[in-house]
Amino acid sequence: MIKVLWLRRTEGGGGSWREALNSFIPPALQSQSGREAARILGEDPRVSILVVSPDVTEEELHELGEGIRHRSAPLEVICLTVDSAAPRALIPILHSHEITPWVLAATGGREELESLLDQVAEKALARRNLFEVRQGMIVRAGFVGHSEANLRLVDLMSRAGDSDDPVLISGPEGAEHGRAARLIHHLSPRRNQGPLRFVPPEIHSREDGIREIFGEVKPGVRAADRSPYLLDQTSGGTLVFTGIESATQNLQMRLVELISTGQYFPVGSGKPELADVRIILTTSTNLVDLVKKDGFRGDLLNEFASDPIELPPLDQRRVDIPALVDHFSADVWNRHQGGGSFPGFLPEALEHLSTIDWPCDREGLRHFVEWLLLLDGLDRKRPFTTKEVRREVDRWLPAAKRRSLDCRDLQPLHFCRRFRLDYDRLTNEILYGFLAIQKRRKDKQQIADLFRKSSRWVEITTKDLANWFLDNGHREDEELKRDQIWSRRFKR
């Protein structure tokens, strides 16, 4: 359903176009105040068309602009004018949100207006359907919350999905840059044209890493026999360089050439080749400061000067933490339980979680929620209380804040194994759930595939999972030990 909002100054009557608008726009959506119209635009995303009468004052247009600025849903604007031009006060606001107004002379007849409205409604409906699909993808990716910082981030990622320009994603360590890059790829047309591949620092920080990225031409070797390389394998898709601050100067120079010309030179070749790939860089370092210290190429940074995406840290949007906790806990519950509903957290418990400075930002919060649920949440029938959450935070946080840790060490199994913090309880929960799946499904390969998909922090088969509990110094009787482990772990 498409809703139409009409901003006008005088009561209806006079003019066939005014009679037409009065006939199908309900009085509740006929506003005589720019401030009131701005409120409706902000509160009701189903309003997809705005009609502005020629008698609206410039002051009211400025008030209306505030509603447009804070709106994330798509909007079509029809300006009824006396001189066939949109109001000057409205043009900068519309252009800043990439809205091209439809202009119709107020002297036009009813049929002309109804024809335009049909045309605009068709376009508005298509845009809103696309917007709702995208919003669903954004929420599933975990970018939830109603803070100004998160709404601005979602808007930037949506715009990045509409374009094919290179993107720079920055933010604190643990802000889940890779998740943002994956979302941008899936929002773009390239999701159906090619794959998404990541180039980690382990590759691009080595001098010989450019062979894996750009390929190599050897004398006497035909093009069809060349070793596979990333630019060729990612043709049509998106190539993401994570931790780009670690890239070699040679790679940075080649990236400048690739982005500016769309061509690259394989190692050992003087003949350029075309590249059909989008480049995304991610970093948790201030690249501007790195350029000043000659640690990063300024010309490469300039290629990403338009609309860089900065992931805001959690301490700047604590109001979003309850929504993130709900999202992370629902994700863990669905992956490990597969049905029912998670009892959740009491409001006071969520408020306590919002006051904490989380190590590794979003990733640290995600791992804590997963750790908490795996230990004491998958069989719960009642919500977590503030006392329970405070107790678990006080146990988890001191170990998580050790300087020797990186974000990967906070993944629950690694974390508990390193600090012997509820390691037996955690592994027991994992293996018990695994055995329950095995009893239901019988097919071990299918079980292993399901288990790998159901947990983002461990991708191991039944044999490898059992090996977590083996003493590294005594592995000669692995089969016997594995049988003992399984029998011991599942005595309940």
C-alpha cells in the first residue's frame, strides 16, 4: 500500500488538481504545516509520495526538509508549481538525498495529475519493495539499532550497494569490517555477477603475494595453463583487502593503477589486462596519519575519498547495545536450538550490558553473548537477570581485556581453552548438542556439514572435534581415547 502526503497552505477547493487530491488523500495526510509534514515523514515509512502545493512558504519548506533529512525510506516528491520549476528552498535538500522531484504545473487538469500520480506510484512501489528487501538483509547482517550513528551507517552502506565505486571501510578493531563488506557486496548487482573473495594480510603483506593476486606470466606458458589468481577468480565480483594498512608499497601502487584505469599488469608481463572487479579495503588504522608517516600511499587513499564508510564504535552508540544483544542471542539460539524462542534478558540486564566498554567492540559483544548462552542459556526457561549477567561479565571481562589477546581469541571455544574458564562445561554443551543431532540424523557427513554451518567459530568434523580434548603429548591411542571421551562427556 502506497500512502500519499499532501503539504498545502489553504483548504481544499478551487482547481481540478486540488479536487483530485482531496478525493483520494485522506484528511489525516493533508498537512498545513511543514513541521507536521516532517513528523509524518519521520514516523510513517509507508508514506512513499509527497505532494507539495505551490502556496507553501519557504519557511515551511525548510521545516519539511528536516523530516526528509532524517528519513531512511525512499520518497518520491511531486511539486505543483506555477512556473514549472521546483521550489528553490527544496532543491538542495532533495539533491542531497538523491531525490529528483517530479514537477507539474498547477494549472494542469485532473487527468494530467492522475496520470502523473499513477506513474509515480508505480516507481515508488518498486523502490519501497527493494528498500524492504535491503532492510531485511541489513538486519540479518546484524546492523541493528536506532541511533543516529547506526542509521547513518546503514544509509552509507545502502548507497555503496547502489554504486560500483571502490569502498574504504574503517573503524575500531572488532567492528566486523568483513561483515560490512559482505553486506555491501550482497546489496550490489555484483552479487549475481561474481563471487566475493577476501585477501588477508597474510597474502598482501608479502612481496610475493602480488603473484597470487595479479597472476604471473612465465615464458613458454600458455595463458590457459597459468596458475589461478585472485583477480581472475573474482571476475565480475568483489575483492576485499582486509587490514590494508599492512599491504606492501608495490601492491598499493598496483591497486592505484587498477582502480584508476581498470587494468593491471600480471607479474612478468608488459601487456595490460582488463579487470572486472570491485575493490573494497578495510582497516582499523587511521590511514590519514599513516600517510603523514609515509606508511601508506596518499594517491591510493584519494581513490577512496568519496563516501568512505566508518563503522562507529559501540561506546558512541550504547543505545544500540540492547538491540545487538537481542540479535546475537537470537542468532545463537536459532543455530544451536533450531526452534522455539529465546527467553531473552530482563530490561535491567540489557541496561547493564550497555554500560560496559566491550573489548573488540561488536565482535567482543557477540562472543560474550555466544559464550553466555552456550554455558547457561540454551536450556533456559526464564530471562537472564541483572545479577546473573553481572556475575558472568565479571568473570569474562578481566580475561578478555588482556593485551596479549586479539579478537579471534575471544571466540568461545578458544577463549575457554586458553584460560580454562568453564572449558569443560562449554565443550560438554557443544558435544551434547552435537550428539543429539547425530541421533536424529544418522548421516555423519550431513551432521558434520550442518555443524559447520551452525557455528561461525568452529568448522571441524567429528574426529577433529574430539581431538580438542586429547593431550597433545599422548596421541598414540587416539581411537581409544576418543571413545572414552564420548562416553564420559555424555553421561547425564
